Amino acid sequence: MRPDIGIGSIEISWSDEKTPTVFRPAFTVVTTWATSLEEFREKCVRMLDSYGRKLLHVERANPVLKDGEFSEEIEDMVERTRTNPKAIIYGTFHSYLVM
């Protein structure tokens, strides 16, 4: 199977130095080359582990459509992924409160 550039939203858990045992949720967009959802997910896990973060959930991961329209940030991520077959590019991390 030939890999495609995949794009997906992921939910992660992270902590900071002041409260290392308190994990906070966040989400971001990721682009990477993958042949399947499982490969996309595994690449996200490896990338996040290297930063001490954990993958909670992959949401809406699909191949990038050739005629898809994206924000400037996402277009940049797709282009950077297109030129690097080993790329795992993530966008801005957005955190949110859990009640």
C-alpha cells in the first residue's frame, strides 16, 4: 500500500513542571504520511511520547484531499509534510478546562 498524507485532530494529555502529576487535556492537528489509521495513530503516539505527552484519542483522521481548502497554518503543515516523507507535523496545541 502506498502512503498518503494524512491529517487528523488528536486529543492529548500533558502536564507541566509545577504540577507533574496533574494531566491536562489538549488538542491539535497532525499531518504525516501513513497507509492507514493505525499507522497514523502509531506515529502520533511516538511523536507525543518523545515530548512526554500521551495520546488520548484520534479524531477525523483522513487522507488530505488534493482540492481541500485549509487555513494558512494547515496549508503550511501539509506542504512541509509533502516535502519530507518522515514528517510528523503538529499544529498549535489548544488546551481546555475539564469540569
